[in-house]
Amino acid sequence: MLSISLELILLMALCLSLATIMQTLSGFGFGLLVVASFTLLDVLPLTATTFLVSLLGLVNSTTVVVKNRSAVKLPELKLMLYTGIPLMLLGFILLEYMSAHLTQFLNFILGISILLCCGLMLIGRDRANKQSGRGSFLIAGGVSGLLGGLFSTSGPPLVFQCYKQSWSIEAIRSTLLAVFTIGGIVRVGIALFGTLPELDIMFLIAAAIPLVLLVTHFARKLTPYVDAKWIRIIAITLLGLSGVSLVATSAPSIF
């Protein structure tokens, strides 16, 4: 049973607020920042954290994708889901097993995954003159699904893949949101058959939904006054430091 204290509530609210502000101002990073900070600071068990991220991400993306569904690239969406959904199930099974038996190894993999995602976000995403082949969408969907099943952080491979295409910005964002929405539904659905958060944690998760919506509304008002480039740099730096810390703290017990 997790002990719910004022310190825990404040720490959880601080981490969620910071991640929400970064996500709103830079366009990425919510899932990675929440999972990294919650794991490093031992806010919640990893299984509960990933459930929280999946649920909040689903609430956020569903409200937007319904309005822009006509811009979704359906053939590419299907390709990414063909590999993404099966590997998401595999990732979730691995999470359930390792969270019970190989906690430090799971934290090590999380740290490495965060560092790889940071590297992916630092690579230039020049638009291609022609659309990528089917295989690249299948690979991006598979890697994304595996990360989504393990850590509820499926974004970076898909963002990298879609932003390389010669699509309109509306098509890119709508397609990404469609993948995230469907993936979120699947992720929350399969989580119901795994280790569910305890009742007190479920209460905290429910309380987090209005907090994230409120902070998102506040952060949107800051958008005209903030340089997204610097927010992006800060977000990647925080993620990089989190990844290094997770690797450094878990590696000695593995090797």
C-alpha cells in the first residue's frame, strides 16, 4: 500500500505541471518527462505511472483528433498500427514481468530508451521530396508500440517518421494524434488485465486529470511570449539528465 502524504501529492503535482508546460510549449515530452521524473523520485510504481500517462494522453489526444480526422493519412496510419499494436502487447508483458522481478534492469532500459529518444529528437528532420516506403512506417510503428507498451512513451519514433514526410503540418499532427489516440485506447485496455493501481493511486490519477487540463490552458496563454526553441532545449536537457541518472543508479546492480 502506497502511503499518500502531502509531500507525495505536491511532488506529483509539480512533476505533472512541469511536464504539461513543456509539452504545451514545445509540442513533445509529456510522457517521457513524467515517466522519468516519477521513476527517479520514486513518486509512483512504474506500472501505475505508465497507466497514468496512457490515460492522460488519451484524454488530451481524443479531444483534438475528432475535430481533425479528415486530415489523417489512413494508409500510413494502418501501417504503423499493424506493427505497433502487437509490439505494444509484447512491451506490456515485458513491463509486467520486469517490474515484478527485474526492477533495476527495467530502470536501466528506461534510461537507455530516454537517451535514445533524446538523440532521435536532436537529429535534423529534413522533409523528404517523396514519401518514405512502407517498411519505414512498419518499423517506426513497431518501435513506437514496444516503447508504448513498456513505458507509455510511444511518441519519438512516430514524430521522427511523420515529420520527414512531405505532408502538410495539419496532416502530420492529425495522423500522429490518431496513432496516439488508438494506441492509448489499446494501452489502457490491456492495462486492465495487468497490475492495476491501488484505489488510493487511482484517486490521485483521477485528480491529476483536471490539474493537467488547467495547466495546459494556462501554458497556452504563455505560448506567444515564449521561444519554443529554448523550451525544446530545456526539455531535451532535462530528459538527458534523467536518462543518465537512471542508467547510473541502476547499472551497478546489473553489471
